[in-house]
Amino acid sequence: MGELFQTAAVRRAKGNIKALLDVRPDQATVLRDGRAAVVKPETVQVGETIRVRPGERASLDGVLLSVQGSFDTAALTGESKPRTLAIDETVLAGMISLDSVVEIRVTKPFGESSIARILDLVQNAAAHKAPTELFIRKFAKVYTPIVVLLAVLLVLVPSFIVQDYSFQTWLYRALIFLVISCPCALVISIPLGYFGGIGAASRNGILFKGSNFLDLMAKVNTVVMDKTGTLTQGVFKVQKVENTGIEKTELLRLAAALEQHSTHPVGKALITYAGELQIDWQHAVVTDVQEIAGYGLSGKVDGRAVLVGNTKLLQQSGIAYPSELDAEVDTIAAVAVGGQYAGYVTIADEIKPDAEQTVAGLHRAGCANW
């Protein structure tokens, strides 16, 4: 019965964890003989080209053949900020194409892809045993047969040496001996405790790769985390606007008009902020837009040359800017108009409402080193 309960607990834990992480694509669009065919990812060979449409997951690992693409990598990295990749950069299975149709040359079979390896960890989450559990299992394999044998002997041996031997009396004594000496409390409860812990964690979005890692959690005294999407909302908002030689509303109008051609979170934050201030950027005439991967955007707004991006974009264009921009810890969108630096917009993530409570709780639990 103990084994049955344990098996049921393991199955529930695996089901919870697999549901949490099952981001495996069911199909892949592969280009063969000039035609697109929808097939099972397992049938795609290394070297073939697959096509991923906006909103779809890459089904296999490979390298990007398109000029560039923006991907949601949250399923693999937990990072909420989209990642822009250029041609020949690595795309992992499970990444979601956000804004364009991209083509990828497959470099690994499905069985060796990132998603397959994650799911393999999920399936084998219960395989990593804690030292306590391993000891109890070894102990039970030796102890239990010995106890059962002694109980049998307790019934049989007295029949040869006790004059008024009563089978019922000695059977009762043997059963008492079995009840007292049975290791059920250890053999059943300890494995079930670990599997129950793994399952309960999985229902709350936490993956423990084995019961030995549950033991290690009790010894944690230092916590290191990536703030984006962990301590913060993962949603970028404009925090500050600095302008030089141009009105603040005009700076935002020009920047928002240009950023409407970008899917980057910084651009979306700028457009949202301009909308909140009721700045009319929709009627601006925008031409010659060029997106420079890793730098920003350039183009013309109402006939004026505008740049919106990071400081590397200004450096590349030979535009002087204040040194304070290099010291900014938040994400910034520097703006240049007509070849002259015009200001910048600071964009930052917002702290989650329960972040302070969580950090305080970790301190109380003994995680004092940050």
C-alpha cells in the first residue's frame, strides 16, 4: 500500500511539474522543395529550414537565417523583456517569435533541443534522492525482511520449547512484535513527504529537480535573483523626461512617432506615456525609418531627422551627449533631432507589490547576505 501511495504522489508531482513547463511545440513548419510543410518536430532533420510565424514557438534549436527577429524567451529564461536576435544568432526551441515571420536552420534534432532537455528534467525530477531518503530505502530493504523473519520465528520456535504452547497466543505476540517494529512511519512517510513537497511546489510554479534539492533549501543563506519579472512587474514605464533645446512635449511627440514602428518594450512605453499626456503623435508624417538592431531607430518625422535609441546610436552617428547618460542605471532612450542631442527618456520597471514583503521574509528566514 505504501508503494501505491508513493506512486500516486509521484504521478501527481510529475503531472503538476509537466503542466507547468510543457511548452513543447506540437508541430513545425519545414521548407522542403520550395514548399512549406507542417510536420512533427521529431521528423525534422539537422540542416533543414523551419519557418516560425508571429506568436508561434520555435520547435527546434537552430540559427536565425532572417536578418533579425524579436523573441519572447520567458519560457526558457524567465526574462520578460523580449530579446532581439540578428542573423546567424542562436534560436532555442521554446522561444516565441513576436513580430515577424522568421526562418531558422536546424542545428540539433528534437531529442537534443532545449525544450526536450527541460522536459527530461521534469520527467526525472523524482530520480534525485535526498541522502535521508536513500538511507531509509537501504535500511528498509535489510530491516523489513529481518523483522518479518523474526515474527515468523516468534510463532514457530516456542512450539518446540514451550510446554503449554498456544498458537493463537504466540501469533498474537508475533503480530504485536510486527506492529511495534514495523518501519512504516519511516519507509512510507519520508519518501511521501519529499514527493508531496515537490508536488506542492510545482502547483505554485516552482520546479525542484529532486528531493535532494528540497534538503538544500533548508541550508540557503544567500539569495541572488534577476529583478526583471522577479522583483518587478516586467512592464516598462517612463519615469523621467529630460529635454535640451526643445519642448518636452515636442521631444515626446517626435520620439513616439518614430517608435510606433518598433515592437521593443521601450518604444511601447514611450507611446503609452505620450498617450497618457494626450500628445498627438499619430498625425506626424514618418518616413525613412530604419531599425538598427541593438541600437535603436532612425528616420524622419515631419521632415526632421530623428534618432531614438541608446548612447551607442548617438556615438555611431557622431552626436555629442552629456556624460551623465552613461552613468544612468535605468534604461534610457536618447533622442537626437536634426543631428543635435535633444534629451532623453528614462524607462524603468515597476516593483511588484509583494516584493518588499518577500525580501523581508527571506531576511527573517536567515538569508541575510545580499
